[in-house]
Amino acid sequence: MLAATPQCQNCIVKQLFRYALGRPETPADRSTLEKTLETFRGSQFRFKELMISLVKS
């Protein structure tokens, strides 16, 4: 399944980041994106937890 691939998971995090912040990510955002992806994976890919993680970042 596509959703199980790391590339897809990373893409979901990046796209939500871009939408939420209204801008593309920069190199300075790398650690935020990595932490957000780790949280997303740790939550068993719950979208609500992904959104909360981005808001807290």
C-alpha cells in the first residue's frame, strides 16, 4: 500500500506543513519536519496527531 511507504509518509508531512504555514519548507525547517514525521509514525499515522504536532512546532 502506498501509505506504508516512507516516501508517502514524508510527502504527507511536507504537504501539510506547506499548507499550514502557507509557504514551502526551507533547510531551517528540516528538524521540525523530522520531528513531526517521527511523531506521525509514533501515533500509528493518526492525522489528528500530525496536525497537533505541527501546531506545537
